Amino acid sequence: MSQRTLVLLKPDAVRRGLIGEVVGRVERKAGWRITALELRTLDRAVLEQHYAEHVGKPFYEPLVEFMSSGPVVAMVVEGERVIEGVRTLAGPTDPIAATPGSIRGDFGTIVRENLIHASDSEESAERELKIFFPAFA
């Protein structure tokens, strides 16, 4: 089933020069295509919408601070089972638990700065796309 998902390359990925590597991995996946891509710096209002379910949790403020610390690459990726697939390509949040070949397994260093965000469900993708790319929602 064809789907659409949001992918964010976080400030650490941008700072470390990994944009081309990650975009290349997405582009090489047969049947997936990037239909929007934008480099932007996220303000607090956007981050508050995006991370609304985490308000009040201990990691919320450090996460918002990190995500606003530099530019991110926001992408819309479309294709068969792309939501599940991009999350597999990203690997688990903990880079030690992430397998080699995944983005976090190959390039991750710490849990808090984990290179990439990918929507975790169709509902999340729909909600997140409305925030970042309203024309695609």
C-alpha cells in the first residue's frame, strides 16, 4: 500500500554533513521517492506542535532545545510501506542497539541526538505532514 511520511534529518545530521548519505539511502530504496525537501530552522511554535504528546516529560525541554539548535532537512517520502520502511532504515533510537546498515547503527553516537525522525504510524504521518507540509496533508 502506498503511503506518505514525514522524515526529518535532525540538527546533528545536518551539522555532521550526513544529508547526502541519508537522502541517498532513501532514494536508493526501490519504489520510494522524495516529493518535497526543504532545509529550515524550526521555531518553538512548530516544535511545540510536533512534540505536543511529550509536554511535561523530562526529555521535552532538552529535545526542543536540540531541535531548534540548527537547521533540519524536512522531507516528504512516498512509497509502498514507507512508514515502516523508513523507521527500519533509521534503526532504533539507541545507536548501540541499532544494527549496522541502519542510519543510527552506522552514524549514531548518543540517544538524545539521534540523526533522524520518521513518522511512526499513518496517523502520526498525517498529523506531522499538516505541520511541516500542509499542501501534502
